[in-house]
Amino acid sequence: MSAKTKQPKKKGTTVRAFKRDVSLYLFCLPGIILTFIFSYIPMYGVQLAFRRYNAKAGIWGSPWVGLYYFQRFFESPYFESTIKNTLILSLYGLIVSFPIPILLALLLNSFRHKRYRKIIQTVTYAPNFISTVVMCGMIILFLSPTVGVIGNVMKTFTGDAVNLMAKKEFWRHIYIWTGVWQSMGWNSVIYFAALSGISPELHEAAKCDGATKFQLIRYIDFPSILPTATILLIMNCGSILSIGFEKAYLLQNDLNLQVSEIISTYVYKVGLINNDMSYSTAIGLFNTVINLIMLLIVNKAADKLSGNSLW
């Protein structure tokens, strides 16, 4: 008999482990059920992209048309403009809005006056709780050339109030920077959580060695939140074409439509307004495939460059 013998696996170990952790499984159950209902069951409707949908015949009874709607979208005059507008808006937003919450978290974490830090955090968190409809109403009202605050200020200094919402060259900047103002405080929460896990002994040892605040941020705080930032960057790149239609649609008008028409607003118009379900499903499926490809590419690149990835 060898010195190392395999111990026989005890019977009922799995059952006992399940009984021991049954409360944890029950805690996860609602999330699993909701994910299955709202994420997996709707996949049944993906076949609409390959059928000429007829409400009377149903999904299975609708005739199969293959890649007809994909070809129709690729040949559409809206294809190039919607893809271009979506990419520009998404990349612009990623470049601007991704690093700002990191900087806010790092700066506030090094701010030693706890009372003022809480006040700043509350002020930056508050805009996140404003609904999209109210936010768009505020933007339109503030930028109004007649009754808006910004319009009146411009009229006072320049003598002429410009309708910024009617200028397509300003629309993207308005969309992105108002989004940064609304979300930067809330997006910094996860970085605060990562910073709270840093051992105070590291800071104390660095201070004993004469490290400045900037050096503490550079050599201790920033490397500690880098894995978290990498994961969030991968997830943001995985939804690069998935910009919500609500804000873009509410800020649209005939004068800025050339730059504000993105994939989600176009899908909303052709799907719900024009009632072309198959065409809108094909566009949405194309959008999802591109996002999946981007997610895989960025995840692989992040794994090779930094060693951090989703899987």
C-alpha cells in the first residue's frame, strides 16, 4: 500500500453543504429568477430579426426571411450616421466620464476634513437621484434663449442669446458634460469602497519615509483601485454602442437631429413608432453582437496588459 492513499469521499457531503448554505441559496434565488425572466426568456424573440413578423400569425407563423433586415439596415442611409453618432458619443463619454469619478474618489479620500468631505460627497451624489425626464427639462430650461439662466447671462455679456440646443456643434458637449455632472458622484462610490480596503499601515509607513500626499495617491491609492477601474473599463467598453435612448431622445429636435440620432433612438422610432418590429430587432441584435465582440477584445487586452479581467 502506498504512503499516500486517497480518502474515500464521505457520502452526503454535498447534501450537508447545501443544507448548511441553504439561506445563501435562497438569498440568491430572487436574482436568479429575475435574470431568467427578463434576460433569458426574451431571447426567444431574437428570431424576429430573421422573420417578417406578422402579429396575427405569431412569431413561429411569420415567414422566414434570413438576413434581409440586416442587409436593409446596412444599405440604409441611416446606417453610417447612426453608427458614427453612437460611436462618437460613446467614446467621448468614456474618455471624459470614466476618469473623473476616479479623480474625485482619490482627491476626497486624501481630504482629511471629514465634515467638508461629507458635504462634498452629498453635493456630488445628489444629481444622480434626478430622473432623466426632469434632468432633460432642466437642461432645456436653463439653455433657453428667452427664459433660461444661461441664455440671459449670454445675452447680458454678448448682447445676443444663442439657442444652444439648436446648435448641432454644441449638442454632444451638452449631452456628455451634463451626464458627467449627474453621475460622477455616484460612480465614485465603488472607488471609495476600494480605497477603504487599503491598510492604514501602508499610509503610516509611507509618511514615516517622508511621502507627500501626491506620492501616497500615486504609489498606494491608485495601484489599489486599478483592478477595480480595469473591470469597470471592460464593462463600459462592452456596452460601447448601448447608449440609452431616453436622454438623447428627449434632447432631440429637428435642428440637432444630424448629430443626436443614435442607434437606440433609431430603433425606438422604427420599432415602436413605425411598428417595424423585425427591422428594429435586427438592428438591436447587430448592436448586441458588436458589444459582445468589443467586450471579448477589451477583456483579452486587459488580461495581457494588466493581468486583470472579467474571466
